[in-house]
Amino acid sequence: MNREVNSINLLFPVLNERLRLRNGIEKSMEYLRENVTIPYSLTILDNGSDDETPDIGRELEEKYPEVTYVRVGERGVGVAFRKGIELNESDIVGYMDIDLSTDLKYLGKTIELFQTRPELQYVNGTRFSKESDTKGRKWYRKITSMGLVFLLKSIFHMKATDALCGFTFLRKEEAEQLVRESSNDNGWFYTVEFLIRAERDGMVIYDMPVEWQEDYNTTVKVWKTIKNYLVQIHRLHKALKSENGGGK
């Protein structure tokens, strides 16, 4: 199998991001133009915005040949991520949060890792490694995130130190394989399932410590998110148990 890295596709799932979309794309383009030598593309995956996000997305598509705006029919990061992988033609594909909480310099590091380590299949950004540098994290957000990691380690024996950093990149073939194996969950938990299944498949994963800055304009609803996590953890545990032939 060809393990060369000749192109990368950055997926940006967005929902009502009129305040952050332009800045996120323009900063990413600036970084890529100055630091990345392989061909790159940016895909804005709009999963149901009803503000000015579509107009801004189309403007950015017209401004930058590397940018594509895609209107996804349903809401949810999961469905947007799946759509992005389905449309992807690059050797490396992954998603970043449009608020750029993870420092853009890790894009360059990710490309270098894939280029120098042909066995590497998956790069998972982490806020909770001892080498990570997380700033501005609200205490209750930190507790819920670390609580999720504790549950994932307890129930699924997850090896990674984080599951929702908002910085995930894979080789094209592995991304497509995980889409085939995973559920059709539309929400954030889809990206968690991706990681759990990648570990379960024995993929070579690098748990990459990053510099991460909390975005105070986040739209995440904590209690609703926690409830959804618990429901989805139960669903995935049941599904994996069934696949292993050990449950109904």
C-alpha cells in the first residue's frame, strides 16, 4: 500500500459560526501558505446553519481556490465528518475546530509525522497528556472532559489520553475503513467512536500533546452533552459487545 503523503485535507464542521468562520479559515490559509509545501485543501462542512455562515462560506470558497464550502443536509459533527471523508481525495484527512483552539503549528507536525513514519495511521490531539499545555479551560468543562476520558478508559480500555480535543487526522484508507465500521451517530460522540474503533482495530495511533486554548464563545451545552455521552457510551458498549458475540 502506498504510504506517501502528497496532500492533506482539513475538514471544518461548522454550525452557526458567523463570528469565527472567516477568521478560522483565513488564519489556517496563512499558516498553510507559509509552512506547508504539499498540496492542501480546506473543506467547510456546514451542518445546518441558519445564520450568515453559508454566505461567509461561499465568499471564502470564491476567495481561495483551496477552500470548498459544502452544505450538509443534517445537523451534527458526526454527519459532517462522515461527509468530509466521503468527499476526500487527499492522502491525509482530518478535522479541526473552526475556533482553532489547537495551535496551528501542530498541522505541520502532523504532516511531518505521517511523512516520516509510514506505519503511522492516526494522529489524535490530546489536551490531557503531561506534555500538553491547556489554557483558559473552565473548571466544569475540564471536569466533564476528564470524566468522559475516565469512563472511556474504564469501559472501553481506551489508551489515548483525550477523545475530544478537536484535532484528529488519519490516512485516507483508514478513515474510510472506520466510516464503514462505525455507527451513523450524527453528534460529537461519533468522533469518540472513531478513536475507540481505531484502537480496537490495532491501528498505529500517536497521542499528540498539543497547546490548546479554550474558546469562551463555545456553544456546547454541558449538561445536555453529558447526558448524550452517557447514552452514546451505553449504545457503543452494547454494539461492541454484540459484535464480539457476547450480548444481545
